[in-house]
Amino acid sequence: MARVPPRRRRTPARRETLPEDLVLTGARVWSDPDAAVSEPRSVVIRDGVIRTTGSSDSVPRSVRRLDVRGRVVTAGFWNCHVHLTGQPWLRSRTGSAPDLQAALDDMFLRRGFTQVLDLASNPLTTRALVRRISTGELRGPEIVTAGNGVRPWRGIPFYVAADLPRYLHALMPGPATPLAARLVVAAQAVAGAGVTKLFTGSYVTPTRVKPMRLAVARAAASEAHRRGMRVFAHPSNREGTSVALRAGVDALAHVPDETDGTESLLREAAAAGVRVVPTLHMFASTVTTDEAYLAPIRGALRGFVDAGGRVLFGTDVGYMSDRDTRGELEAMHAAGMSPSDLLRSLTVEPAEFMRRPDLGTVEPGMRANLTVLATTEPPTPADLAHVAAVVRDGQVVYERDTSSAAGAGADPGP
């Protein structure tokens, strides 16, 4: 009798989570940075898209309703500078979904972020998270990654070198020629990168910055643009900033913290439409709180904004351990940015920058990615750090306490 091979157990594919219908009631809508905060109204969501912002009388009672009790509702926030390094992300492929989601909640969703840009992490780690979010196993946020990032030849940042075993240093690409740079960017794109990050100025020691060769940076940026990817640069100082601008990058991932000689370059960046991610609180959190160091960095951001420069919000969380966004928001405010400017950096600017016309404002036809703030009043900078709930694709993916027990306008804490 012929032996019948055992049947292989097949794991059913997880069905992607479908957008839901939802009505937010009692929402004070801050539809875009130039608009006033509305009186309480309803936001009607169907198939993951905002249909109306007004009355919900015609919506069937069977549709889920979330009463936000007069809290302010904005478009979903972006964090344009994060890293997914260390625990618990090392287990992104095999770790339990509840544990990973709790970490994503604390790092991102409870801060209001529905989209984040990972500007250099282990691509194996990040790809696993992206995959599990895309299948609905994890609730989000949406993650766009730069892969490993691209450093200068023999220019690995000292803080990365200290955290990685030496045998892993080879995984940090450092092309020596323009051709090698193009091949590195192409390989990262094929592996799932959606943006590119160049260390045009790399701190190889705490006091020495090594610039990327201009020809290498130009080749990398050109290949990324050919593939439709935005290019970020880590500039560090005047020379790194100059290489970034001459290479044609789209954004600076930090304000240069060695500000000498960068004033005219930042004005040039503003005129060219190059965005800046300030990360002001990161410098205070990881370097020093000495005002002699911090004041020129804030001044550099102020000069960039005064020149018409466009700002993307980002914290460098993952490298910086502090996950609370209040420090960054208040530092940006101290550099001259109003609450409307801050909302623009969190919503409209990143959506436009990343070519996402379906995101950035709370209007009919827009994708229903929304951040519900804790406040019931026109927000201050600090209020933007206090989030009561988050909606992604029409689903409530994070909710603190929006019950009457908390009281309208209650501060849920950072």
C-alpha cells in the first residue's frame, strides 16, 4: 500500500482589516491650521473616508458613535523622525501582537501619531512591523522606513558604533563611489524603503563630523528621486548642510547643532523648499541643557522659519528615550512657532511632503486619520501633546478615557 504523505498544516492568511463606519459626535473640529476651531459637530466616516463634518441625523443608529465631548479633533499627526531600535523591536517578527501593540501605543498612538517616518533602523525589524500592521494584526501607526540609512565611507556615527557589535557595522552602508551609492539606494528601495536618509555630516566622534563626498551624496539623492523617494539628510554642521543642499536633498533631519556658518545655508534651504525637522528637544535630552548650546539651535530654526522655511514635526524618539512630545512642541514654540504653525508641521506639511493628498486636513473626501486632543479649548502648544483618542482608516485604534468621568477637557497626562 502506497504511503500517503502527511498533510501539511496551512496557516490561513490574515484578512486585512477593512475600514469601518464611525461617527464622532461632539467634535470641535480644527480642520486645518488656518481655520478656527469649530463649535461641536459630528464627523461622519464611511468606508474609512470622511463624508461630512456637520450633522449626523441621517446616519443609521447602528453605526458606531464615539462621543468626544467637545474635545478638539485634528487630522492625524505625523512624526517625521523616529527610530525602531532596541527592545521590543528586536522581536518584531516573532513577538506577541499585544506586547508589540502596547509598545506602538506608548511610542506613537498615545502621542497622536497615525503616520511615522523611520529614519534608519534595522530593516528586518521594521519590515516585520510594517507587514504586521498592513495585515491588521497590529493597529498601527503607518510606518515608512529609510532602511539602514547611508553614511559616509568609513563614517559610521560613533553612537551607532557603540551600540552595535562590530560584525554588524558592515550592515550600515557607506558607499565610497557614486556608483556604489546608486546601488545602495536601489537595494534599499527593493527591500522596502520608502524614503532615503544620508548622513551628509556624521559624528564619527563626539567632537568630529565627517562629511559625505558631494559626488556620492548627489548620486544617492538622484537615484532616490528617480525611484520617487524623498531624501533626508543628517547635516550636523556647516559642511554637512552644504553637502546636503548641493546634493539636492528634500529635508534636513535636524537643525544643524553646530550652527556656525549655517545661517545663509538655512535661508538658501528655505528658498529652495527644503524642509527641516527641528528635533530641538532631542539636543536638550541627549546632549546638554546648557543654554549656551541650545539657544543658537533655536535661533537657527527661528531664522529658517522667518525666511519662509517649512517645518516637519519629528522627535528622534527611539534614539531619544523620552517619548513625551511636550518638550519638542514647547521648544518649537520658543523658537517662534505658533500653535497653528505647530499643527501645520504635524499635519499639512508632512502630508504634502510625502505626496499624500488624502491626508493632512479634516474635510469631506479625506482619509479618516484623526487625532482627538484632550482639550476642549483652542489648543496651546502643550495641549498638542495630550491625546484622548486616535482614529486610523475610520477605526478607533487608540482611546484613553473619553467618558464623562474624565470630564470635558480633562488632561489625560503625557
